[in-house]
Amino acid sequence: MNRSAWKQACKGKIAAGTLAKAVEKANLGLVDAEIGAHLYKQHVGRKGDFRAVLFLVTDRRCVVLHIFPKNVQPNIKGAELTTLRAFAKILADVGDAGFETLAETQGWKDLSDEKPETDL
């Protein structure tokens, strides 16, 4: 999860386990919306009151790129969507070693060790 998304999760009081569950569901093909270019939207939060945008290559890599409250922003569109798709293309083209370096140098939080919450 990138730093910006982690800050948004903390601000929205979304537990890491909740995000890990959203990633787990996405890996199983249970996505709320497909945005395209390996981007998916998942409902997260206590009552699904937040949306998480995930970059996902099933069972290989997943990055939580953006989290937003649905009452403030109902959807991703325009320049924000274009930017997310461009970044997703870069992530898709990066090899495994480059991806690991990117995650490490950018301070991304690893959710793979988090215990997924069962409330989703």
C-alpha cells in the first residue's frame, strides 16, 4: 500500500486487516468494480463507506493506490482516472526486482503479513 493510501486509511480509521481482506477478495475475483488497466475498486470501511482503488495482477502483486470516502467522492473520473491508469501501466511493466525496489524506496506498507478481518 502506498504512503498516501496508508494516510487515507488511518484518517478513515480503516484497519490494515480490513484492507488485507479487500485484497484477498480481489485475488479471488470478488471485485466491486473493474476500472481497467489492472485497476479495481473495492468497498472498505465499517459499512463500506470508503472505496479503495487497487492495482492487481492476481496472485502476483497488489498495491492499494487510493482510498476515498464515497460521500465526498462518489467515483474516480477525469484526470484522476487518467493518472491512475498511467501509473498502473508503469506498475504492470515493472519487473519483480524493480517492483520490490519501488515498494522499498517509496515506503509502501506490506499487507501480506496482516490477518484479514472477517467482517467484510
